[in-house]
Amino acid sequence: MKNIIGVRFKKPGKIYFFDPGNHKLEKGDCVIVETAQGQEYGEVMIPNRMISEKNIVAPLKKIIRIATKEDKEHNEENKKKEKEAFKTCTEKIKKHGLDMNLTDVEYKFDNSKLIFYFTADGRIDFRELVKDLAAIYRTRIELRQIGVRDEVRRIGGNGVCGRELCCCSFLSNFETVSIKMAKEQNISLNPSKISGNCGRLMCCLKYEQDVYEEKLNRLPKVGAIVKTADGEGVVDALETLKEKVRVKMKDGDDYLYKNYDAKDVKILKNIEQDKVDEEEKEHQKELEELEKLERLDEKNKVEEDI
């Protein structure tokens, strides 16, 4: 077991584990830590806790110190300088006629680097822009292209549920989502209903997916031939979370539909019905484009090295 604390450098953002040494820290305390990109000012989100060493990426870095009054003042000063740098960079982008949208600026705590975050539809030749910025700020300049999800995370907003966006409140990592998840959860395949503020598939599609996959592995497929207390029939629909099936059975010249608990039916032939979803067919091109964008975002996703 190892004593750790969890530190976050920006809100919202990922929480990283550090070795607190002999310090006893509470949630909300601020600390100075050493990272791959130099010294950073962060807030403790997870107080001292013992966790298994198998859950830690070794070696675990120690905190340098608990943030002092001077550290906090320096951090606030950096925040003011970031706003000024944002205005300056925006002007320089216009001057060079670059097709890019500046979204955020970040000063490293020790002022060893100034990072400018931007979005763009393609690759941008910003070499002249970097030269201009380096001449002004006399420090290492980095321009980092981010995805639309990261942009919305920084801007903020509310989702269709009426609550603050997950990526702006608690979601620290963007996990892969797909149209397949919407299909398995029996959600509308209208792109406008399954897309978030960023124009990509909603992150919340991932939340219950593991449960759906586990249950679907045990349930008969739509189209499966099953035996019930009332005779044989074909599975016509599923209520996955309730583990219920609707069975279609022959009743003279007509058909009878009846609901059963999945445990009360016996699968005779677990074949899947090749059913065309009219909504999916109607929005096929839009859904294909969404999937294409998801794959591209996943390919370009870069984890920050702390």
C-alpha cells in the first residue's frame, strides 16, 4: 500500500497522484509539485489515502512544498498575464491571417513555458506566429491544437439534461463513444438527439454501456426463437435493463405479443433478426460522418504528460 494525494492543475481536468511525503493534506489545499513540464501549482482533490501500488504508475513524484502565500500570489499574477497574452495572440493571429481559433492560454507556474490552445479544421503553419510571441514573452512558446470536446470543456455550458456539462464538472477523461452504444441502449439514432454541445456523440453514452453489454450477453437476440410457458415464438423486442423480452407467437391467423422475464424463456435458436431501423436509414450519412469524426478525434487525442 502507498500513501498518495490526488492533485488537479486546472478545472475541469484530470487528477494525478503524488507522494505527499510527511505532509497531511486536506481537500482544497494547494501544493507545488514537479512535473515533466516543470513546477506546477495544483489543488488537492483527494486527501491522503492508502491505495494499492498496482494502481500507481511508478515512480510516484513527491510534492515540493505546500503552497505559500507568495506561491498563491504568483499563481494569481500568472492568471492575469494569461488574459493579456490571449489578447495579444488574438491580434497576431489576425495579423498573419491564420485560420485558427484561440481558445485558452496557460502559463506554467515557473514561467518556463507559455501554452496557447487553439482549434482549427486542418494543419496550420504558425511558425511566424511563434516567432512573434517568443520575441514578446521571452520564454518557450507552445501552440497546442485541441479538439472540439476540449474547446467546449474550456468554454462551459449546460447539456440537454439541464445540468452543467459533464466535461465541465466532473469528467476528467474523454472515453471513446460510438453509434453502436446508442443502438445497444435503444436510443434514438437521430444525430441531433445523441450529439452534445461539441457536435460529437454525447459522453454519457458510455456511462451505462458496460451494464448493457453484460446484460445483452445473457439475453436472447431480437429474432431469436424461444420457448415460453405459452409455446414457441420469436423475440420481437428487449427491455435490456429490466431483462424482459417481448415474444411474438402465432395465434391462428394472427400473431400474439406477450412480455416475459428473460429467465422464464428458453433459447432454442439465438439468431439475430436483420432489422432496418428507419431512423438510422434516414440519418445514415450524418451518422457515418459522426463516426468518422469520433475516429479522427481518438487518433489525435494526446494525454498530457505529468
